[in-house]
Amino acid sequence: MAEQERKRTITEEIEIAGSQLIDEVKKLIAEGNVRQIRIKDPDGDVFLETPLTIGALAGGVVVLAAPWLAILGVLAALVTRIQIEVVREVKDDGKPGARGKDAG
């Protein structure tokens, strides 16, 4: 009885101070279920968009991501507020109404 795991994608936006950008991105990478990150200014202009399909490698991801983390460091120094749009893949338990509970 092989039961296929159902997953769904949710998107959330986080607004933080520029100085918190690198720590927040590292935390998101470590979670492992993040598929994509977009770094935007408060007006919605995208500074950086990157897929994180290798999130399952956890510790190795931060090493592989080091070049764009340096870019984020420069960006964080230039802006006071920034938005992170996070696309996650989560298990879908199949229960009715589960889709409406994505708010955090």
C-alpha cells in the first residue's frame, strides 16, 4: 500500500529591518521546506529571486549560498526596510478547510 504524499505550496511575506536580512534568510534556508525566496523593497521591486530546491541539504546550503549571502549583506546595508517573499512546500493532510489556515 504505497500512499503518495500530497504537498501544496503556500506563499508568505515577511517585512523586516535591512539589518536582519541575512539572519532571516539563513533561518529560512535551515527550515528545509522553502522552495523560493524573493527579496523586495517595500514598493515591490524585486532585488533578488532565487530557488532553494536543494533545501534538504540544510547545512551545505548555507555554504553553497555564500556568494549571494554576500550580496544580501550589501543590500541590507543600503535599505532600512525590506520584504522577503517565501514560497514553501507543505504536506497537505487532505482535511477540508486546511487551505484557509495558512495565515501566520
